[in-house]
Amino acid sequence: MKAEEIDCKPAAAASTATSEILLRNPALRGVDLRDLIVGGHSAVPVLDGTMRPYTNLDNAASTPLARPVKEKVDELMEWYAAVHRGSGFKSMLSSLAYERAREIVGHFVGADLGERTLIFVRNTTEAINRCANRFRFGPGDIVLTTLMEHHSNMLSWRKRAGNVEYVPVDDFGAPDIEVLEQRLAHHAGRVKLVSISGGSNVTGVIPDIHQVARIVHAAGAMLLVDAAQLAPHRPIDMGKVGAPESIDFLAMSAHKMYAPMGAGVLIGPTEAFRGAPDLVGGGAVLYVSQEEVIWAEPPDNEEAGSPNVPGVIAMAAAARFMTEDLGWDWLVHHERDLTSYALQRMNEIPGLTIFGPRDPALPDDRLGVISFQLGEMDHGLTAAIMSHEYAVGTRSGCFCAHPYLMRLFHVSREQSLAFRDEILQGDKTHVPGATRISFGFYNTRADVDTAMEALWDVYNRKWRGDYRQDPHTGEYVPTEAARTDPAPWLKL
């Protein structure tokens, strides 16, 4: 469904700059961006007893559901049935939709499914784990990753590979490519895989993935890209299998692509998926006896059990919505406008530290993910005040990237071990972290202004609530929490 087919009201809250961007995109002309999001106009309770429009700036964790995606899923749910091998009309239609979704998602990242296999999984974490389980690591094999990574792109390899080394990052959080080259040369012939994030969920850093690919392939290794943060924000082209700049394996999640319905993908060379799969069961076989099993060809052998058909349909609908309705030119321009504006406003607040690239001119491309520390304020308290008093949704902590944050905070090993010991004793009051805002396509400069109003009031100590920290969770809750308690709103 095209964006212009949706019944929308005028964009009253959009800034002049955003309105100009909308006018350059015929598909979005006259559209209120929040109308394109399920719950985009929701109001939530705040401590003063009123309701305020919800400003969601936690998109790096999970984006809301795009309305055109929901409508496509609702349309196809009329015809939902078990896929593959069913002889009924609805089963045949659902099977056709499922396989068509595979083609659409493959096209979304430039993957030729004639030479690659795309398997549907739950999320990026599962995709990386499945890839790790597919590799056969010998005693001397090495996996290289970076300190920039999400835990999923660290722990998966530590579980399966005997030797995992980390490429360091600079003070802005970008991986040191020269060190990567040095490590590959030092371990010549032993590095089996390099696994790197396509975009940081902490600093917004975007490595030059195709440059990395050339370096990795020249050393005889393979490349996996964790595209969880990259896929919703920048176009991806996996390239032809075996080409110097190509991506060998790619993992990503639909829940960061405006389709939070439990689907993700792992894409790689078809030969890598042949044979006995990691997950076994119905649908993965051609023949089974009491003594023997003959596995199906990829991707069937990797998708045992009943798949998440609605989630897969949603992921394909999201891919088409982003590329055909919104368009990459507009998406990238819009995000860069918001990011530049936010960095400009944040740099005006005394004592506010931004982790990662912080120049509003954006000389180096970066995602609309901004992690920061406001003076001596605890990151959790900052986030709590923004939520309970301004209805601004952010995230605080280490964002499933503890080693990365410890590097950015310049925390010594001794300090890190002290934090570990406190955590083991059930005390998280002193664990360092940051507060993070992150943008989706529906956010506007007005949303940035709302967040900056909150941050300036926090800086000036103007918050009204009395907050207490729970030592077991590290989270802050106001004593008047009943006013913003979500439990009465739960209809389940």
C-alpha cells in the first residue's frame, strides 16, 4: 500500500525543515508522519496528572509498527494457513506469500537468491547464533570482531570459536581498520571469519563495510555484517558471492524495520547451509527412517517447524514500505537533518558529553543514534525524568554493549571488575551507562525540541518528582509512580 492511500490529516507539528523535505517526496506530500505509525498519536500520563503526546526516541531498540505494514498483514491474515505442502487454497496462498516475502527481503539487501540462501529466524541474535553454529572451527581458527559490537556479535562467537580477538576502537567509537589489517596479517591463514556491525547501536558509527570486505577477503577470510541497526537507515548491497567488496553473511531484524512481529533473517552463500542444520524437526527433511535422515536443500533444511508467517509477511511489507513509499533518498536526508539538528542543540547544553561523532556538520556519516551523559547526572535518572515528566521515551544503560561502553568511558579493568562484584552482590547503583535517543522516520524536529526542553530542565535541576533508585535494577522510579503506572492500561 502506498503512503498516499492512507487517510491522513495535515502535519501540524512538523517543522519547516521537515515540511520542505516532505514536499520533495511526492509519496509523503501533506502526510503527518505520525499517521504512518500505529499509535503515532498516543498520549501517556505524566507526573503532574495530565496526558502528554508520547515522543518515542527509543527506535534503536525497536521501532513501532508502520501502519501500511499492519494493513498488509491484516489483509493477508484473511488467508492465513499453514505453509508448505498444504493442498488447500489458503495454504497454497500463504505458501506463495511466504516465498514471495523471501524474494522481497533478499532484494531489499541486494542478495541474489540464485547464489545465496535466506533463512527466516526470530531476530538478529538468533541469526548470528545460527551462523556461528554453522561454522566448523578448528583448534587454530580465529574469529575477529570489534569492541564496537553488540553482545550478540561477541558471545555467539565466544561460545563456538576457541579464539576470538577484538579490534580496538578510537575515542569516537570507530573500529581501527589499520589494526584489523595488522591482525589479519599477523594471523595469516588462521582467521576464518571477521564479524562486524554495519552501524553502532551506541554511537551511530557506520564503518565502511565494503572497504572492510576487501581487506577481509584479501586475507582469505569471510565477512559477516550485523545489520540490525544499519538496515532501517541505509541501503545495503550484499553484492555477488565471491566479489572482493561483497558481504558473505548478513543478519538483521524486522523489529527495527517498523515490523515488530518476531522475524529476522540470516543470508549467506547457499553452500554454507547444506547438510545437517542447527535446528532439526519437521519440514527440514526429505526422508526419515528409524536409522536414516536425508536433509532437504536450503533454505528448507534450516527452517524446521511451523514458521512465523505473519512476521515474515510484515518484514517484506516493511522492506517495500521503506524503499517504495518512503524511499532511501528521503529516509537518509530526513535522518541526517534530525541528527544534525539534535547534535547542534545538545552541544549547547553545558557539561553534556556525546559518545561518538558529535559534529552537527556530519563530516562522517553516522546513524541517528546519540548516546550521552549529562554532567554528573545518573543516566537512569535522566531517562526517568524525561519519561515520567515529559513523556519522552529514551533508553539508558550500556545497550547490550558493555565492553564498548567501558572503552568509551575509559573504565579500567580494575574498575570493571569492581562493578562486576557489585552486580554479583545485587547492587547496580554504581554501574556506569549513558542515556540514548534514536530516531525513526516519523520523528521530527519538534520531537528533538521536546527532548531538549527536558534536558535543559534536568540540567537546571527543575524536575518536580522525587526519584528513588532500585539497587537491584539500577532504575529510578518516582515516589508518585502510581500516576504513571502502566499496569492499569494493560488490556490482556
